[in-house]
Amino acid sequence: ILTLGLTASARTNDATLLAFVAIGAASRTAMLLPMIALKPARKDGLGRSATLTLGAPTWGALAITLALCALPGTWLPAAIIAAAAFALTQLAHRQIGGHTDDVLGATQKLTESTGWLTVAAVA
């Protein structure tokens, strides 16, 4: 993943720097999708402990992420991140019937990588 980030940053400009910040926030916020859309896959797994509380910190994080993704040069990586998170959520639902801690971690890594690939492709 670091190599993808370095490749994308080779032609750094202000929009690319903003995209990097937005990608970091969006990839972590993307983990909320499987947590909201799916129940834990196992009753005794670690994913069960990953519960979502829709309090002020969650809404604040969502607001910051949406603000970052509205900045110039960040909407395309954000859209690709959202699509990747949706696809992985659907895959987890079909294959294991819910989310696990591995699904949440994979969501973050996959979405961050696709965001960086998008920035590298359009830079």
C-alpha cells in the first residue's frame, strides 16, 4: 500500500495532497458500511465486539470525511472508495453472511488502495 501512495504522490500538486487526506479519512469511514449493513458473521468472533454507536463522534467523523471528499480533486477517489466498500460488503454478505474484524480491516485496506490507484491514474 505504501508503494501505491508513493507512486500516486510522484506528481504531487495541491489537489493530490488534498486527495491523500481525503483518502485516509474515507477509507477508515468506509469500514462503517459493513458494520451498518451487516450483522456479525459469528456470535463468538471478534467482529461481534465491533459495534457501532451512532453518537456525536461517529457523526463528527462522517461530517469531516464528507467535507474532505467535497474538496477539489477528491470526489473521484471518494466515489471509487464508496464503490469498493459496497462491493466488499456485498461479497462478505454472500460468502460469510456478515462482517468480521477481517472484513472491516480488508475494507479499509481495499478502499485506501483503490483511492490511491485512482489518484495515480488521473495524476
